Amino acid sequence: MNRSTPKKRNIGQKVKYYRIQRELSQKDLAARLQTIGCDMTSEMIWKSENGRRNLSIFEIDKLTEVLNVDYNALFAQDEAPQ
């Protein structure tokens, strides 16, 4: 079975897509994450969106909560986000 890694699934790019769809800046997203106990900075979000930093399961969990998306939306095979 050929499985792709989370990095190959471009989770960071999908986070960026949904962040922009919700009209949030990286700074806004970081502030919302921090209010629910996820200590991500706007720089960490930038790095994640640009493939320079991996996201932890905890961070992914909090991102799905703040962005109001299902896990499947972030882990889906590499198709354009819907």
C-alpha cells in the first residue's frame, strides 16, 4: 500500500487556504489559537503554511477547531481544497 506522508498532503497549504477563506491574517489566526491554549505565533503559522515547519497533532486539532474544518479537509489527498 502506498501511503503519503502528512507533508506530501500539504496540510500547511490547506491551512492557508482555509485561513484566507475565513478572512484571517496569520496574526489573527495566532491570536485565536492562543486564546484556546495553542501557543502558535504568526511566524510559526507562516512556516507551517510554507512547508518549513511540521504541525503537531495538538496544533492540527486546534487549527481544525479555530478554522471550523473537519480533519478530513486537512488530511485529504492532494487535490484543490473545496
